[in-house]
Amino acid sequence: MATEVVMPQMGESIAEGTITKWLVKVGDRVERDQPLFEISTDKVDAEIPSPAAGQLLEIKHGEGETVAVDALVALIGDPGEAGGEAAEAKAAPEEDRAAPEKDRAAPEEDRAASQPEPEAGGENEPEAAAAEGEAPDAPRGEEAAAPEEPEAEVEAPPSEEERVRLFSSPVVRKIAAKEGVELSQVEGTGAQGRVTKKDILAYIEQREKRPAAKEPAAAVKAPAPRPPSGAGGLPPGASPIPDFTVAAYAEGEAVEIEPMSQIRKITAAHMIYSKHVSAHVTTAFEMDLSNAVRIRERAKRKFAEANGTKLTYMPFIFKATVDALKSHRKLNAAIDGANVVYKKAVNLGMAVALERGLIVPVIRNADRLSLVGLAQAANDLADRARSKKLGPDELQGGTFTITNPGGFGTLFGTPVINQPQVAILGIGAFVKRPVVVTDTAGNDSIAI
């Protein structure tokens, strides 16, 4: 039997992944653990290895398709081999999966002969009929005329706009889980209709104040479904902010259009959310790093030989930052409503620029690492980020973030706080500059 390749779950909260690139084609021979395709999720980009050796028999989803976790993606086996009943059921076209009416449901008189007469007020029969894909109240003569009904009951995956709208802080998700609230039922007042802590607490308070229904439960109407997109209950496509945008390009203009990567879309939503919930203030300092430059130049060759990794300037920055966070714990913290949550461990996020976007892997317990340990951890995370080998857990749990736009020659930048953290450090370019220095006798001079 052929081996099924399914969409893996790349983290507890990940429900789907987008196939960005197939690395092999149908008919190719693959080995076990050989990368088959690349995926992009809300958390991480990764290469998915082959679960078995054999020939790639069939690809079920192409590049650019978003696939649910555990859904069949491909089949691997010997040439001409079938995928078995489970694979055939998953791979069958929709029209083939819809069984004829005579196979799907017995005639009314056969069911009447084989089932006891339902008691007055019983609801089991309509529920059972609905489970079989039938309309419980439809007359016998109309049942065969509605073969499309099972498809209509399949819930479509949320759109990208809906996922962005439902983007919320961990605090909001925790409250929603505890109170049994679907975030899609809560009207958000945040950016792009996102649900804030104030929104969900107000929803819960109103829910508790609602009078108990006097009618039987079966007669209570379900609330109207929320529009699939939009903010504050507005219709799809509407925005609470006046639309001052202009067209990105004119008709007939010579342009090239490229869809954003999943990482760029999620980063954009996260940054807009951060600007909405945190008051951003930027302070710039000039630091004399002459000693760090001299030490690195003197030690980098022996450091690489002894530790198997290169010595850059960033471990010096990491070590100084960790020491500073121990003295200024308000920066190694998060905000929970009106409370400040001080983090005991320093989990240092380090921004890594990739061709497809920016990701922030986390050096866990950075406060326990030496300069050598910080250099090894940073280089390992950066290398695996570029080769798409990071796991989703390695991108979560940061307590403070450092980003280095100076690597591109930037004098200094104004980075956006990585929520739910309270601060971020941006490193500018290292440059030689003439400055006034004062010796121990109080004499001033100009030096580099």
C-alpha cells in the first residue's frame, strides 16, 4: 500500500499550512527524510521530509494551496501502487464521493419498517437524517433533487481577512478559552476589528446580564452569524477608517505583481496590532564600542577554532542586554490589563531577516549563558532559520527582542515592539567617528 503524506501540525495552534514550493515532481524517486515540499504557516516556514522511500506517485495539492492539518497532500510508493481505501476516499473527486441516493439513504417505507415509531416530541430522527446528509423535513419526492446538500454543510476555511481580524493577544485568547467564548462572536473595536481585552470582558458581562429565555430551548433563535470580514459589525469590505488610499498602479502601467509571503502578511498584521496597543517611544544613544571591536578582532580566529562557531558583534550586545535586563526588570515584562507581569527568565528574541520576511527565533534562558553560549545559540538559530529547520516553539516565548538594522548600514531605526513584550532594542551601524575624549588629567583631544 502506498504511504500517505499529510499536512503536519507545526505547533499547537496551527490548523493549516500553505504549500509554497514542491521540491520534487511526480515520478521522482525519493528517500526517507528527503525534503518533499516547503510550507508556510502563521508561525514558521519549514521543509517537510518524506515519511518513506519510494516513488512520488501523486500530488494532491499544488503550490500556493492552503491545506488543513492532517489532510492528504501526496502519495509515495511503488510505480502503479494504489494508496488504499483511506487514500482513495481522500483523493476521490467531490462528485465521485457523493454516493447515489439509493446507497445513501433507504426508501422511506424501508426505514419505517425497520425503525420503531418515534415518540411524540422526539428529536433523534431529524438529527440522524441530518447526519446522513438529508434534509429532515424534505418530502420523499424532493430528496433526490438535493444531492448537493452534503457539500453545503462543509464549512469553508476562514479567509485571510478573517484570520487577521481574529488576531488577538494571548490574554484575550486565555479569557475566551476559560469562558467558552468564540472570538468570532465578539465585536472587536481594535485595529481591523480585532478583539481586545475590553471587548471580550464587555461581551462576557453582557452575556451574564441577559435574562434567561422563557421559551423552550428548541424555540430560541441562534444569533445571526458575524460578517466574514470587516470591523465592528460592518459589512464585508467596510472599514471604520476613512479610505484615503489610492490605486497602487494605473491600468496599462508596466508593473510586476508578486503575492506576499505568509510571513509578511502575518508580520504586517502583528505590527499594526502592536502599534494599536502600545505607545511607542524611541530613544537613541551613541555607544563607544572600541573595546568590543578590538577584542573581537584579536580573538575571532581562535574563538572559531575552539568553539566551532564564528564570533560576531551580536554576542557582545546580547550579553550587555541580558545584564541590563537583570537590573531593569520592567523591560523584561509584559502587560496584562492593569497589571505588569515580570518575567523571571530572559528569553531573548533575535530578529533574522530572510528573503521571504522577518522572523524572531528565541534564545531561551539567555541569562544563564556565557558569551560563548550566546554566540553558539545565536548562530545555530540563524542558520536553521535560513534553512527552514526551525520548529514553531523556537519562535515563541520571547521576553525581550533585539533587532539589528545596522547590518544594512542603517544609522538607527525605530523598530516596533514584539507583542506581548514591552520594549525592543535596535542596533545601528558600527562606524568610525571623530569624537572629543577627555583624559584622566581633564585634557580634551579628538580621537577616532
